[in-house]
Amino acid sequence: HLDHAGPERATVFLEGLRASGADAAVFGGDISVGPQLVEDLEACVALAGMPIHFVLGNHDYWGWSVDGVRRAVARYKGPRLFWLPAAGCVELAKGVGLVGHGGWGDAHEGDFEASDVILNDYIHIQELHEVFAYDEETVDLSGQEQLRARLQELGRNAAATLEPALLEAASRCRQVIVLTHVPPFPEAVRRENHADTAALLPGYCCGAVGELLRRVAADHPDTAFTVLSGHTHGEARATILPNLVVHTGAASYGSPRYRFVRVTASGVEIGDPVAAGEPAAD
């Protein structure tokens, strides 16, 4: 959320990332908002000074459209910037593959009809706004069948787009890191101050990507799959299968942070968050 951080704090964060000694950065979406996304990505590349692999989050489409943002990102050919899934399977190290897609809260899980969680996405993203019957009396999603169908379409598209790279990585890597924005399993959804998980899940879980991951992980039991997600702003960890683990990272508006992800022979280690301007732990 660099748009919330402002230029000065964003610069401190990116310069701190550059000084961290990391080999590369992975950004799990919600980098900025549609009209200024490419400009902010250019700043990230210039200031971070390392390869950046990223997926798009829901906020990255605000103020524009899904198609418009994706076309703009696809046209950007800057060095050291790799948009997943367009970059395919990226080999981070021998036997370690990185794949990704931002996913979508696809109304696949939870109780869509009874949910009172009305995301701003439905108003600020063109493809959702045009099918969302909104008025000041709207308090739940009952009757929003066009919206549900559009969300489910976006979820299915995410899974279908991710699948080729995921299968490639699973077939040739002993460890696969899956970068996404929306958690793909209900067990990995945790949002502060909201206990009604059934109401959250339609907008905070990508069930279509979850089904894909579960199937591919089951078909490749000797490959370890580590999913890195965000979106909920709440910390969570869930073991879905013995070889499929999901980490959902916390976030705070206006306070960008990074954390170290170390890949070792025994698996993936995830460190504590490091705030902007804070010295990184060794």
C-alpha cells in the first residue's frame, strides 16, 4: 500500500529493502492503486535495486479496470521487474521454483448471500461496479447474482492462468513457492476485529486457486509447496496437506514492511516483519 505510505515513507522502506542484503524481493499484491501503479513499480525497481517478482492485489485495480491494469503492467518492460503469472516458473535457486497469481475473493467459500462484508472493490473496480446493484440501503449481498458470477469468473481465470506454471514447477522442483494475494484456503483467512469467518470468506478467499493447489500438491507428494499470501491484513498459518503450507502475512496501512524468506534444504523459513527504517536482523 505505497499509496497510503506517501513518497517519503515509501522511499525509506524501499531503501531499507535495498540495504537488507536480500537476493530478490517478492511483492504479494496491493502495491498501489490502478492509475499510479506502473509509476510506483518503476520507483520500486529504481530504489530497491534488486529483482522484484510480484502479483497484483485487489487494490492495484482500484480506480481503473482489471483489463486496463493488466494491459498496462504487461506493456511495462522495465528491467528486474517480473509479473507473475506472466513470468511463468521462475527458478530462484536449483530445485526451487516461484510461481504466482494474485487470485481473487471469488465467492466460492463462505455464505455469500448472507454476507454483510461489502468490499470497496465492488465500487472502485470497473468490472465489478458495472454488475453491483449498490444503493445506500445495501447491507448484505443477497440477490447480487451478477456480482457473484463475475467474482467466480475471476477466480476460475486465476486458477486456469496459474495452472501451467504450477504444473511445470511441480514437475521439476523439489520446492515450490506460490505467491498470491488472496488466501486460497479458509484456514488461512484471519482478519482483525471480524470474527464472522463465513461472512468474510466470499471476499477474502480464492477457492478456485485452493482447489488447484490441493490437487497439484496431492499429485506431487515429494514436492513441498509453500504459499505466501496477504489481503486479510491478519497473520495466519495453515497446513493443508503434509506438503502444502500457507502463510498469510499481516499488514498495516501506511507502514510498509518486509520479511526475509529463506529457502534451505529442509524447507522455507519466514522471519519476522521488518518495518521501514528499522535495521534488519541478521
